[in-house]
Amino acid sequence: MKTKKVAVITGASSGIGQACGLRLQKDYIIYNLSRSIKEDKGFADYKVDVNDYVKIEEIAQEIFDREGRIDLLINNAGYGIAGAIENASSGNIYSLVDTNLSAQISLCRIFIPYLKKSKGRIINISSVGGVIPLPFQAVYSATKAGIEIFSKALANELHSSGVKVTAVLPGDVKTNFTNSRIVENDDSDEKAREKIEKSIKKVEKDELKGKGPDSVAKVVAKIVRQKHPPLRKTVGFSYKLIVFLTRILPTRLINLIVRKLYCK
């Protein structure tokens, strides 16, 4: 009987992380690291904050001791904050950067020694929003852009070890991410508030019309089977086209188009 490989997924209690776990479950033992746990998907769950690095180091060692291997890390956990930067609290800014960027970097640091033993894979979930930065979601876009840059650098660091790294860029996906987004606004300026609310509602509308999380999981499942996976993979034809256009059109023009769409 073929021994199953072992995958660690952050935020696999819902959304893209859960969809990835369900897709990979046939060939992988799935370990879910999340702040909230839903114990009905057949995953081995650890209730943990991805920013608790001491606890995660303990969990990583425990998984390796139990299974004798770790083959795949999917860094998926994250959330969003929306609103004008001038209205953002420093606490929310730091928290978002910690969870969306610093935690992904630190989890790679923690799991790389185990992944080297199996010549495993790292999938970091970025976003098209990191290529097309969204107004009133500037910090979120910055964290996702950072994930892609980090992933490319890490891929070169790990090239000789056999560990492969891919940044996956979903576009609009219909998940609970939309309802979980924190919105910070200033009620003292009604005109500015209305402008921001209109922008955020457009983003939410696009997300709610998007494909389900399994559309991303299908792509992830394909990547982990590839001998030579891509450094970056955008999910969805229309988003691939958008990302391609950013390479050939002037940056000023791209930013103008984004402003027309989201800053009316």
C-alpha cells in the first residue's frame, strides 16, 4: 500500500484552505493549522494562531515525529482590511502585516528543514490584488505583493535543496473572506466615506460573483503534481489576461484604469 504524503495547510477550516485540503486528501494526510476548527472534514486539526511561532515549531516537530515526513506546506491563512490609510489604526495595520506576510515567511522558516528531507513543496497564496493594488485596500495589496516577491527569492534559495516554491494568485473568489473583511472609515467626512463605501461595495460584489474556492484548489492540486512547477500561477483566464496587461501597458495607465474603477 502506497504511503500517503503529509500536507500542512494554514486556514483549512474554510474557504481556499479547506478546498485545497479536500482536493489533496486522497494522496495526502492533511494537517490544518487554524484559529477555528471544524472537525468534520477528515483533517488532523491544530487550533493555533499562525503568529504563535513557538507553538507552531512544536506542532511541526510533533507532526514530523508522528508521520516521519512533511511533504507540502500551503500558506493560506489571511484576512483583509479596507478603508483609507489615514483612517487605519496602527494596531490593525501591524496585525494584518503579521498574519498575511510575516506569518507566511516564518512558517516557511519553520517547515523548510522538514521539507528539505522530502524535497517537498511550498505553496504561498498571494493574490491578483498584489499585482493590481486596490485603493482602500493598500495594506492588504502590499502584503500580497510581498508574498510573491518573497516566494521568488525563496525559490532561488531552495533550488539546490529540491524544495519547490510557487506563489498562487487567485482573483475574486466567493468565500467568507468577504464578510470577514475589517472596514475602517471616518464618519466625519461624509463625501469621503461614501466614496470609500462605494469602492468597497464594488470589490465585494465582484468577490460574491467570483468562482468558488475549489477553482483555486484545482490549480493547487495540479501544481503539487508537476515536476517543474511555476514560480507564479494566476488562477482564471481573465485574471491571467489582466496580469499580462500589467507587463505591457504603462504603469500610469494601469493605475488610471484602477482609479476609474474603484475611486469614482
